[in-house]
Amino acid sequence: MASLSSLTIQQAATMLQSGQVSCMQLVEELLQRIDDFDPTFRAWVTVDHQGALAQAELLDKELATTGPRGALHGIPIGCKDLFYTSGMKTTACSPLYADFVPASDATVVSRLKQAGAVILGKTMCTEFAVNDPAPTVHAWHPAHTPGGSSSGSAVAVATRMCFATVDTQTAGDILRPATYNGVMGLKPTYGRISRAGVIPVAWSLDTVGVTTRSVEDTALLLQVVAGSDSHDPFVASVPVPDYMAVLTALPVVPRIGLVRQYFYEQAEPEVCVHTDQVAETLQRAGGQVEEITLPEDLSFLHAAHRTLVSAECAAYHQELFSAHPEKYGPRIRQFIEAGMLTPAVPYLQAQRLRSQWRSAFQDVFQRVDVLLTPATPSVAPADRSTTGQPVFQIPWTLCGFPSLSLPSGLNADQLPLGVQLVAVPWQEERLLAISRWCEQALHLDLFPPSPGLTSPQKA
């Protein structure tokens, strides 16, 4: 599609800074797409038309006088509706927060604005980012779930209603919907990005990440939002590399560890065949691909994960839930009730096992740079009462490892498939460089059908 909305962030930034297009033109086109498409897809909770246009006007003046604020100057971005946005509703898609307007921005939102990004609005998510499905419609087929909890973000990026979004992952909340809708999701190392001003699900697991359409765009966003923050004690004070420079500077002959163990047992046959085909393509392109066996049984991770999430979720909601249980959806209500009954010993044991697994998994990376697995057990299920299974993300979210979902093809029904790449903690630069190499080897750019078309198509 020959439109500004189909550009990558890097392409749009180049056009903005060369004067080929204005911030106002870019924002106006994206807002028009939202007006045209969101009644069908329901990806947005709030769209700040006036605020976005006012910011675009200001940024155009700055561009003409003082130059760009940064790489995201004039780029329209969406925020999952868990991030505090000053003067704009932050509802967590719950009736309990329906009228909540924060007085300040989340640290991530503040950093985006400082870099010149235009915040278009807030994207739809499951209620409090747990399990009650959002009303968002899948970008490729309306009968299928868009995934969750970052449902609206994945669909908004896939349908070109914004260039990227900032999101959160507690289980598979970024990578799963990204895979289902044919876009890219990154969950960095736990503690890489501040969560100050983000409504939590589980403090010891919640990780801020991004949804985009390319590895280069992912690197641009990560560069802006990563780094220490005095307002979040869980953010590590570790250096933030120059991710864009690393994309081309690192000598990439990737050592890729294909993990069939556990993942192929859980996945549908077409997913296993597809992942093997991707591995073969990467090997033909020059990658070193070998099968890797993990040192632990991943099935035990899920019970530990659920124990931690339900207990911490219950702790956050305890007071509000006690006062208004009837205002919670049925699934999050059950989740909180289970968390309130969780004894301290299982919770502490889950944290102890988590530390042991983290150490055991790190040993695997002595032989490979990244692990390769299917991103999801199946394409997006034809069941809108579910958000799908996060089982392929839970091990890496629980242990804090950075992971990225890469669109890798379409199945026979023309629904997106994806693979997942995982790296050792604090090595996002290596993960991004190898993901960029894989992206180029696969030569894919998936574009879903617009409303009214009868079949999906590739761009």
C-alpha cells in the first residue's frame, strides 16, 4: 500500500527530517485510519485527536527551527491502556478505572514524548491485563482471537493504525498477540525498562516491551525507553547499548539452538513443520543451527508462574476487590480469589525454583547465541472466548530472559505463524542483531486484509 502508514519508523523519520512529509501529515493519516478502521477492529480505548494534532503542530515548528528531538520525532505511537498518560484516561479496560485520569506520565510515556513521539491514544487490553478477553477483533480474520493481553496493540500495529506500541508482558501478553496478528513483539530482560506509572499485574514478573513491524523499529523504541529510573526500584542500573549501531556492527554468523523438547509436544503439527522449515531456511542462509536440549522440564514452570502471578495480583487488588468484587470480570475475579488463598510457603518455593531455573537456562547459552522455538502452539484459535495459550512465553517471562517473536509465514488458511527467539539476560543487542539477520533471511512483510476484502494478502 502506497501510504505513509505503511512506512517503517526509520523510513518515516527520514522523510520527516528531510522535509518530504510533515508531522501533521503523518498524524492526520494515522488518525484517519483509526477513524476508518477502528469501528471494525476495536483496537483503541481512547484516541486523543486534539492532543495528537496539537503535538504534531508543535513538533513541526521545532523541526523547522531547532531540529528533531530524537529518532522518534513526529512518529505516532500507541500505549497499552495500563500506562499512565497525563490528562488522558488510563482505564486498564476496567469499569473500576473508567474515569481515571492520571496527573503524570509513566516514565516510558515521558521518555517517548521527550524523544518527539506523538501519543495517539491508548490501546485495548484484557481487563487489568489478565484473562477476560477484550472486544478487539483479529487483524486477519474476525472469527479468531487477537490474543492478549495486549490485544489492541497487536491489531493497531498490524492494521497500520500506528507505527508501534509500548506494552507489558506478565506471561505471553506481548509476543502471543503479536504472533497471532503477524507483527513483532519484544519482551526485554526483566528490569531493562521502567514500570513506574504502569498499573501492575505481578510486580516480580511484569516487563515493559514493544510491538512493532520490524527489528529496526524495535531497536529504535528500545533505545528510547530503556534505562535506569529512580522511580522504579526493580530497574537495573546497567548500561544501555547503542542498539541501532549494534544491528550492523555485530559480526552475525548466528549460532541458533533449535528447541523441539517440550515445544513440539505442545504445538500443532503445522507449527512444528513450519518451525523446522524456518530453521532450514536460516541454516541455508549461513546460520549455525543445532538442536538443543534444555536442562529442566518446562512443564513445572507453569505452576510456579501461576502461583506468583495470582498471589501478586491479589495483593495489588486486595482493597479494591474487597469493596467492589462485582465490578471485576469472571476470570480475573477467580484469579484474585485463588491468589488470596495462596500460602506463603508455595509462593516462596516458586521464587526459589525460579532462581534455580534461571541459572540452569543460562548454561545453555555457552553453545549458542539464541534459542529458536515456535512462538505459539497454533495460529490464533477460532475462539473469541479465549486469548490463546501463553505456554511458550512463560518460561522466559518467569526467568526474565529477553525474547522476541518474529513473523515467519502464513498457514494454509492464510493466518500468521511466527517463531520465538530467546537470548541470555542483558543481551538484547545480540538478540536484535540476530533477529535482524533472521528477518532478512526470511524476506517477509505480512499485511492483513482491509475490511471488505475476502482473503489476506502479502504486501
